[in-house]
Amino acid sequence: MRNRAKCRLCGDVIESFHQHDYVRCSCDQIAVDGGNHYHKCEAVDWVNFIRIDDEGNEILPKIVDQIADARKPIDTVISEPPPLSRDEKMMMLKQMADSYDRLPQSAMMVSPTNYDMHALIILLHSILKEIDLNGK
């Protein structure tokens, strides 16, 4: 997964390409760092931070507050994206399949990453759980 973000204020899409590549938007409100080694991000106000996935989709992050006492867990949720409908989940699954269909033949020979597998497992679990709960 690429390390990209968009600033809601200035509209800049920024990307960190390698481990010590610290990049800020033009209005200095958001930053990303770490390339694919680690995905570090910063924001003056997290409302202005939007993560951009490999297909260019905008993802609103789940934002938590750090508790003053470092021994306590981070658990104060400020904002969380709304739950997806079954149709939206099925569309995401179709988009994942379509993105693999568009890969060049050489890329089809490369193993998927653990990020790819994790995203697929979470999506399938969510769909199957909904089917199990609704009996459909």
C-alpha cells in the first residue's frame, strides 16, 4: 500500500516514497513519512487528513486521542466511518477483483502482500457475518 494522503484544506495529494521521505502539504496542515517501511502521518487538525489508497479512493481515518498516561490504552474515538451496507461491501469485493484483473501479467506472478490478504479476509468476514446474522 502506498503512503499517500490528501489535505482537505489545500487539496494537495502528498506521498512518501522511501523510509526517510517526510512530505508536507503546501499549507503545512498534514504530513506523511516512511514510504512503505512505515506509514507515519501527522496533522495540525485531523479533520483535514484523508488517506488515499492505491486505487485513488479517499479513506477517512478513524481518529483516536492519546491518553495522557502512557500506561492506559488509546480508546477515545473522535470519529469513525459509518458502517457499510452489504451492497457496498460486495462492490468493494468486485473492485478488488477488477483491480487484480487490470494488473500486467508479470504482476500476476507476484505473491499478494499480507496487507492484501488482510483486507480481503476482513471484507469476506464482514460479508459472511452479515449473511449469517440475516440468514441470507
